[in-house]
Amino acid sequence: MKVSPEQKAKNRGRILSEAGRLFRQKGFDAVSVAEVMQAAGLTHGGFYGHFRSKDDLVAQTILHAVGSQSATEGISDWIETYLSTPHRDHPDLGCPMAALAGFMRQQAPEARASMAQVLATQIATLTEMIPGVDPVKRRTAAIGSWSAMVGALILARSIDDPTLSEELLSGTRAWIDEKRRPTRPTLRRKAARHEHP
């Protein structure tokens, strides 16, 4: 029985969603194509109608995982959600960058290219959310903030000490929040300019 283009697209989406969940949960090498297809409720034989290889699946899954996320919140809410206990405790449902970055060096060039594309997109998105006029400073702040967020989440997931794990998340939130505030000298200079035009 021939599958319609609409059904094929749905099947592909299911494969990508399940692969994303399993890869984030177990890592790339610990997940087989057969396991992904079973989780998607499809036969192993149908895999090659969607992907050239497992490397292709990995590359497409990385792009799909980020494409299915949305950053519709304001920057404060986004940081709060990202550096939260629920996000820490559910890597299979969360940010692919934090869950998969440690596995990327061993992956094929196409998968690493997908990760680079995702990273560039995430930095661009965060840059747009950061207030300010100077685009270079906004991009620098985005790179620093994103690196701190991903790093804090990876470290918080890597240890069994709940107190330190929470401290990593809350401390990074506080540090980013402080970096986003104007410094006192800047505020004084602005006030002085208003007093003496």
C-alpha cells in the first residue's frame, strides 16, 4: 500500500521527534536505528525511505529538535525556564545543545555542521532579545550568556549533589541578570548629561 506524501511527512516528523528524545536521553551511539523506528511505531525497513544513513538521521534530528522549540518568551522568562529544575531533570525533552554537545566531536561532519547551524541560530535569537544599540556588544553578551546557560545546565545535570546543582542554576541566572543591568557609572553619566546639556 502506497503512503501518501502527507503521511510520509508525518512519519518523518515522528521519527525525528523520537530520535531527538532518545538521543538526548542516551547519546547517539547508545541508540540504534531499529530502536528509533520502534519508538516511532514504524518498521525498521521504512527508515531508508526517509534518511540516507544514521549520520543523516543525527544531522536532521539536531535541526528538527531546535526547529520544534520556540523562544516566544521574553529574555528573563526564557533564562528562568532554561536554568530551571524541570529542564535540568528532563534532558530528553529539553535543549539539544546541552544534551548533545558532549557527543558531537565523535559525530560525522554533517552532524557537526547541523550543530554549528543550530548554535549560530540560537546566538542570533538571543542577540535579538538582548536590549541595546551596539550590535557587537549585544552579540558578545548573547555568546557569553548562552555559553554560561548551556555550561551551567550540563554541569547541573552531571552531579548528584542537589544543593550544588541548584546553586549552579540559580547562580548563573543571577550572574546573567547582573550582567544585563547597566552599571552605576553608566547611570550617573546619563544623569549628568541630562543635567548639563
